[in-house]
Amino acid sequence: MLVVTNYPGISNGLVSDLTTSLVINNVAEKFGSVELVNLFSLVGGLKNQATYETGFTKVTDQVTLLEANKADVIVIATGSYGLNDKYGKVRQLELLKQLTSSGLEAKIQWLVNNEGKPAHPLSMRHEWKVDSKKQYNSFDTIITEIIVN
């Protein structure tokens, strides 16, 4: 399983941030192995304006597509960030276009809350629910969501 979140945390071989721990705990129990990637790959995230606005490179996309091709399931776990944040919207749409143009749309699932809305691992601490949520895979729907929000 490939899980896509927003920004890298402080995880390394010895220390794990809460998001990484939640992903590993939920995936290991129900789905087996996991690879984690982020919409934005540069460390700094929301604390650094330049990284926040342009926090990825072409290598980010290459690695994401490489891992997506190997995965049985791709879980988008960006929560409302990919629908509500100015940069998150654009970046998530770019990723979805790349996944779709690579023929991977059927693998896409969304981490969702009890209301069926996209969720982030921090808001789904105990039990994960994934759904195909094909309406979020549709560019027309995503663009409509972006414009409305």
C-alpha cells in the first residue's frame, strides 16, 4: 500500500512522528506493508513560506509514481488540505493527473472519516476507513470543490 500525506515529518530510523506512527499502525494491522510519500517533499512545510509554496521537486513525482506502480492500493490521506489549501489543491490535482495519466486510477482510495469526507491520519487515529470515492478522482469534481471552497 502507498499512503500519500502532506509534508514530511521528523521520522527517521529511530524517531517517528505521530502521522507516520498512525499510518504504520493502521496499515500493518489491516493491509500489510506500506510506503509513505508526501504531496510536498521538502522539510520545512508550513513553517517556511518558500518551502510551503514550492515544497517539491520533479524527483518527488518520480518517486511517487515509481512507488504507485508497485503498490496494490494508493491511499490519498491528505484530509481537507488537498481540497481547501491554495497550494494543497494545486499539488493534489497535479498528483491525481499524474496517477490517472499513468493508468493508476483504479488503485486510488481515499482515507475518509465517518461522514465519507477525505481525512488525514491525525484525525483517524484508531480505525482507518478507505473508500474509492471516485468523485474525488474526477478532475471536474475536484475543480468544482476547489472553486466552491
